[in-house]
Amino acid sequence: MKKIFIAILGLGKGSWGHVARIIAEEEWDQILLISNEWGKENFAPSKETDWLMVNNRLGFEILKDEIKKGLPEGDLHVSLISGSGKEHTALIAALRESKKEFKVVILTGEGLKTY
């Protein structure tokens, strides 16, 4: 089963370093970043990355459905360190509606932790 990293890349660049380190420090079969055009133009991941482009100004149901359509199959590892509450909620709702199992991943002083 493919090991897949999914992260929202929000407008707050302060959290981008965290996402970049998770990408760099782990072997992923696929990386999916959920962002907008500005995020794609300004974030330079160290590995090949798939992008799911969304407009977080859209209504919640539309945002959730857009994310749901782009969810891959595999062993999903999700980071919620970047992005807004609306985006996080839409991602979790899309995962739940799709009945996809997922783990939450975060980088700590001891390395990558998965919950």
C-alpha cells in the first residue's frame, strides 16, 4: 500500500517549514499538498509533489467536495499544522465521508510522530 502524505498549505508561511521538513525527512510514495495558486507558486518542496488546488473562499460543502474528489488511495498520513480551521474541517469531513482511514503526523523534537 502506498504511503501518502497529505497537508494543507495555508497562507501563513510560518508553518511551511514544518511541512517542508516532514516532506524531506520521511520516505513518501506520494505527497499531496492542498493549497491555492499562491501557495503553489511560493512553496518549493524538496520532492515531487501533487497539488490539489482549492479556493478556500468557497462555501464549506464545495471546499469539502473538491478535496474529497482529490483524495488518493493508500496509507494516508495527514498534517494539520498549516492552513485554516475551515480547510482542516473540510479535509477531515472529506476523509470521513470517503470512509478513508488516516493517521495524523507531526514533527517533534524527537522526530516524526504518528497518531
